Amino acid sequence: MDLTKITQIKHTDSNNFFLLSGPCAIEGEDMALRIAEHIVSLSEQLKIPYVFKGSFKKANRSRLDSFTGIGDEKALKILRKVSETFKIPTITDIHTEQDAAMAAEYVDVLQIPAFLARQTDLVVAAAETGKTVNIKKGQFMSPESMKHAVNKVTETGNEQAIITDRGTMFGYQDMIVDFRGVPTMRQYAPVVLDVTHSLQQPNQSSGVTGGRPALIGTMARAGIAAGVDGLFIETHFDTANAKSDGANMLDLKLMKKLLTDLVALRKVVNTF
């Protein structure tokens, strides 16, 4: 995978980690632009290659009454506006083969959710758009098995594949990241650590996922030390009222300190 082939991505010569970050879900234009503006400013200061993340719809909700989106086209147009406003690439999740072609008209990177990582038709449909494909490792999958997921992308002729680790299911209500998988998966594609989803506590009796955001810094630093190529961090300026995954997102005001620390750590890791 060649990071420079992602349209409008900057600072690829900085020897830094790259960042996929934004809200869990697109709730509206103002919130998306506000979050993007803040992170773009930080990425410019710290020379971090940055891709804005936002789901145009959420298909993997526990409860029927959970927020799933503001409308597919409306949310995708907001992602396009973020890209055009700040001259940055964007990434969004897809859940069906039909989503692949639709979303590819608006974003630069297509993301395969972890629970769909083995869905061949979906992965192939994403790859055939020619966009970069970020495959989240299923919570039920081994690092070694991700070789086959990446092959589904590359065998279409698309070399632009990324693997994102978001933890492995530990019991019913917790996740654990096995950092031994990082060097294994880097043999197949660049590896991203999904910091915030790795700290989820799913399958709560309320039907609303919990989380441990106080450990975001710990998890992110561990990922950099383990040699990941990128970090995935969901963030919001009002996590308590976010419509999706507020319990494990980073408060936007904490992003500057976290990224500054991580860039400093990356410089040290690069000396080894």
C-alpha cells in the first residue's frame, strides 16, 4: 500500500504515523466541520498524514431504536464537503456491496467493519472501486487470518489495503489487544490500531456499548511503541451527547496533548 496514493493526503514524508480520526457517525454538517477543522490544524502543526473519519450510517447497532444516521446521501455529501473545505481525504464504513459504489463517489477510503471482515463479496466490491480499502480485523479473527482478507483486495488488482486491529473479544463485555499480531499483520499490509474501539465494552445489558476512554492515551502509546503504521481515534466535542459510541470516544479538547505526545514517542521509536 502506498500512502501517497490516497488523494489529498499530506505530510507523507514526515516519517510519522498516519491518523484516521473524526466522529463515530456524521450527525450534521456543523459538527463534522468543527471536528475536522480542529484535527486538520493539529495535523498541520505536527506534520501528521490525516484522513477524516465519519460513518455515513451505522448498521451495527444492538438496539432497534439506536441512532443509525441522518440519511445516506446527506451524510455522504457532508463528508465530501469536509474534503473540499479542508483539502483532506475522508474515510467511511460500508456494509453492503451497493454501499461500496455509492460511497466511493464521495470518499477516498472505504472501511470494512470488523464484523464483516470475512464477507468476500463486500471486500471485493470495495476493492473494485479502486479506492484504498481499510479492513478492520474481526474480533473473532487471528492476525494470521488477515492475510486472506488482504488477498481479496489485492487479487482484484488493487494494492491499496490497510489492516486495522480493534481488539479481540475477551469474554462477552470486554476487548483486548494482542500486540503480538502487529508484526504478523504488517507482513500483509500497513497496520492501524483502532485505539477507541479497542477500549469498548460491548454487549451491555442496556444495549448501549460502554467504554474506558481514560485509557486512550495508554493504548495509543502502546500502539506506537509496538510499531503500528497508523492510529484510528474517534473523537467528539460533546462525548456525553454523541449519538454513537460516546462512551469510548476521545474528548476533542484532549486531542492536542495526545497527538503531541504520540509524535514525540514516534520520533524515539524511529531511532531503534
